[in-house]
Amino acid sequence: QVQLVESGGGLVQPGGSLRLSCAASGRTFSSYVMGWFRQTSGKEREFVAAIRWSAGSTYYADSVKGRFTISRDNAKNTLYLQMFSLKPEDTAVYYCAARPISMSGSFYSFKAYNSWGQGTQVTVSS
């Protein structure tokens, strides 16, 4: 059973930086896609970024491209989201997610992931 535990959220001023971590356990992830999503109250969970664990290929939402970087540490089984130039509209609960590459559905959609962390709050405010 896949377990995902996020950390690193907090309060940051506009223009600031933050790094989120997601510790993954329960299996090997070489055939997985790992993603970050975010959600604000009353809205659907929104795709932020994803990475093919083995190949390292990365994918980003247009709203974060050039500001956020997704990466993974194979030895630590940890997923990261480095966030720069944060804006108030980046405020949300951020979730780590995982899915087998072979699973059907676009990995840009939260519906195509079958494992989730508990979420970590990111607040961008002065």
C-alpha cells in the first residue's frame, strides 16, 4: 500500500520561496507517475506538476511553469516541489499524488491518481 506524507507548507510573503516534500513508501516507484495538485475551498483539485519517476520527465501547469520545479530523490523515495516567485493566488492546500504509469486516464487529472497524501497548507500573503 502506497503511503505519501507531505511536509514543508507554511506562510510566505509574495515573491518568496518554499519547498514541499513528499515522503513515499510502500513499494518501488520506478513505474509510477508522481504529481502535485492543489485545492482551494469550493474548487476542484488542480494539477500543478508531475514527474515520471524513472525517466524524470516533468510536466507543469501553465500557471506555475517557470516558477515551480518538481523533482525526486530516488535514494530517499522523496518527491519535491520547489516554488519560487510565489503569488497570493498560489495559496492552497497542496497534495502529493501517485499512480502507476499503466493506469488509464490523463495524469493531468486528479481523477487518474489512486494514492494521495494528507495535504499541506501553503499561504502566500503579506
